[in-house]
Amino acid sequence: MTTYNKLVRDRIPEIIKDSGKDLKTETLNHDRYILELKKKLSEEMIEYQSASTKKEQLEELADILELIHSLLHVHGASFEELEQIRADKAAERGSFDEKTFLIEVED
């Protein structure tokens, strides 16, 4: 039996069962769930950075977005609230559209 010990999407156990395989799962408590969401977010970021095609990159970004939605739910916030925070920060400090790379600042 292969050991994974990682958070998976809700339908993965069903898909595995439908393929005729046995599996073992557990339901995480709140704190462990947040920890595993953070670990999964890091995993997906690495996968995005390794993706070489547009399709792969977009799929990884979709996974990251799904994790963001889950984390927002955990924190009792909406995507609209997050978007407002993003927009406020963009208005105050700018976005990244101009591709500015800061090299140094004189002391």
C-alpha cells in the first residue's frame, strides 16, 4: 500500500474506491486542516513554478485558487473581501504590471 499523508480534494477517495482500490482516510480537526491547507498551498506553488506549458500553469493556478477559497472559508472571509484588500493594496502601493525589479536603495 502506498502512503501519501496529504490533504486531497473531496472526491479523490470516491475516485479511488471506484477504481477498486481500498484506502484509509481521516477527517482533520480545524488546526490540522489549516496546517495541511498551508502545506498543500506550498506544494501547488512549487508545481506551478515547475510547470512548463500554459495548460499546466493554468491548472496549477486553478489548484492554488481552490486552496485560497478553502483558506478564505476557514478564516470566515469571502473572495469579495480578499479582492477588496487586493484592490486597496494595488491602489495604495501599485500592482506588478510594470515589471519593476528593485535592485538597491541608497541608505
